[in-house]
Amino acid sequence: MILSSHIITASVIASPLLAKPLDFANAVFIFIVSFLSHYAIDAIPHWDYGLNSFVKIFDENGVYRGKRKFIFQKRLLIKDLIKILFDFIIGLLMIFFLIGFKNIFMILLIIFASSLPDILQVCCAFLKSPKPKILEFERKFHYYIHGKKIFENKPILGIISQILTLIIIIIFFEIF
């Protein structure tokens, strides 16, 4: 899923917790719910936009196992950052539309926690081997949980499927 989908899903799921008082336990619970929501919706078949600065690494049998390597090219990096910023702004606008300005600290916590698995993927791509075991475990887990990308070369269908998925999540969590 794209960044805005993760932010929107986590904000919808965590929004009832924003009505509770700001305390450590509530903040930890919001963090955990937001963090786990990332993996939950990544398990749904979806489309992701590609980042040109991160190339896939294939094993000796030509199989991709979730490893990426960062390649620095200023032009490509700027394009990637613009994509990510646009995606982030959409997520941020939707979070304010859906749950308002209830508690900025908690909203930032939701954004950070729901994005953290992808942030860890980027960190893993930057590090040379041997990578910290926790990062390597997260990379493998993230790759394992990731749904099949049946919309990989079909961005229009992929965007429509993500919008429909988000509508279903919003309706489900509004009802319950």
C-alpha cells in the first residue's frame, strides 16, 4: 500500500483512542495499533508506486526476496522525494478530514507508527551487511506478510483498489 493508505487506515482504527486522555498507556496502545495496521493492510493484494532510488536485489536463482539497495542519483532521488511528499500530504489531509485536529501529538504518533515498517525497510536498504538482526527480521517479515502485488503494472486499477479498500475500512470502523 502507499503511504497515505497506511496513514488513513491507522488514523481510522486509532481514532476512538484519541478521545481518551493523553497518557503513556494510551500513547503506547495507539503506537502498537498504528504499527500493526501497516502489516494488516500490506497483506491485502495492492499496488505500490516504485521508487527509482531503490533497486531490487535478486538472488543467484533470479528470485526477489525483498532486498533492495539504495542507488544515489540526484535526479531520481528528487523524483522519489516528490512522490513521497505528495503521498504524505494526501494522507495528512485525509487524517485531518477524518478525525480532525483532536491531538496533534497523537496524530504525529499515528503517522510515525503507521509508516515505521517502511522506514525500517529504507534503513535496511542503506545499511551494508551484516545488518542488525532486528532489521533483517523485520525485512523478512515485511516481505513475507506483503500481499501479492496483482496490480503491480496497473496503477489505475491499483489506485481504485486502494480507494475501495480504504472506503471499506472507514465504513467498517465507523459501524463498529
